[in-house]
Amino acid sequence: MVACKFSLPGIFCGLLVIGSAVPALAAGPSVAFDFGSIAECRDVTSAEAAESYPGEKIVELKLRVSMNLLVGEIRDVQVVRIEVGDCDSRIRVHSFEPGTRLESHLSGDIHWSRTVEKGNTLGVSLGGEAPVPLGDVVAHITPSASGGLSKREVVTERQTRVAPKHVVVASGTFGHEHGVFFKLRASQQSSLEGVHDLTIRFLVPDSWRGDSLKVCCQAIGQEKFLWMKQPATWVHTCAPVAIYLAGDREARQAAQAHVESEDRS
């Protein structure tokens, strides 16, 4: 455990927990996460928000998290979980993106139709004349029935069914809204490997200039054990991120000094 002290009083909280990477299981993929150790926050407080939250303002953090597959198959990574939390519960999550999202592997809804034919018929044997090989003799045939009955009904049923969807992004808060999580799943339209852009808006005091967050990333899948499969965490990484108010030069310098002190320790 490491306690952090800063040259600018009141800007950053002490980060009490700094996680380290857990080695990936030998049978699974090797995955590396990367994100910046310093990030700025913009003041995005609207006039309506200022009235709703007196004495507070809303700051927006854009966090870019990259996932790089080093060894193995990306299909073995089923879920990527990213958590961003305030270490001392001084700031609260106001909103975040992306929100929970569902996708379908189909381009649209399913159109389904069925046609049923029903009919009733009555067969008849009609009369007539037929020549026979006896000179000019003509054989007369008497009909066995006269008249007929026919009925035909065609019924077509048409339905539109909503295409099935599955969750590709699940997100929400934890720690009494002092943190936010994102669970990402691969789909036919997206990949877990690459860059993931996250946006988090925090409610902070009007005098807020900077803080320190803890960002944790997990790559989760399944490993084979004998004839069964069981959940497995391929990698779990936690690291601090110093944030500061955009345009505040002194707060930015304090954030840089904080990161440098963490690197030396």
C-alpha cells in the first residue's frame, strides 16, 4: 500500500490502493491494457445543472483504454471489464457513456409468412358418345352423376418478429455512485481488441481543481478443466490516474508531479 502526498494542497486525494497485474493463466491468452496516467476534465456545467446542484459543478473526463492481445486467440476473451472509481468518495458520478447497449447479428426484424389452402371438390362422370367397331353403331354412355361442387380457400398469415439481441455493453455505477463500470462483449460489429473511448461526468464542489482515480481493467473468459469449462480471469490490472481541471496550469503541474512520484516509488 502506498500513500500519496502532493505539492498542491487540497487538490488530490491519497491513493491508498495501487493494484498490480495478475499474471495470465498459462493456458489462456496474454492481454495488455494501457491508459494515460494524467487526464484533464472539462467544466461542462449548464445553467440548468447549476440551479439543480448549487455549490457543485459537472466536469467531464474522456478516458481512452486500449487492449492489446499479445499471445493467444482474441475469441478466448469474452468480456472486458473496466472500473473507474474515486478513492476517497469525494466526487460522484453524474452520467457516463457508453450506456448499456444491445445488438443483433441480423440487419433488421424478421418477416415471417405462412399460406394455407383449403378446398372441397365433388367428382362426376359425364355422359357422351363413343364409337365402337360395329359398323355405324354408336355406343351411348349414361352419366353416373350430374353437376359438381368446388370450394377453395387461401389463408395467408404474415408476422413481423423483433430480431433477437444480446448485450454488447453493460454499464452502471458502484460504491454509492462514486465509481462506474463498463462490461464490454465482442460482437459481429465490434472487437474487444483496440481502443475503447469512455466518457464520465462527475459532480464535484465548485472549488474542485483535481483528484486521483483508480482504474482497473479485467479480461475474462473460460478455461478448460478436464471435460468442463470454468470462468477465468486472464489479466487484472489496476493503476492510478491523476485528473485536473482543464485550463488550470498549477493543477496540471501537480498532477504531473504526482505521477512522477508514483513512478519513483
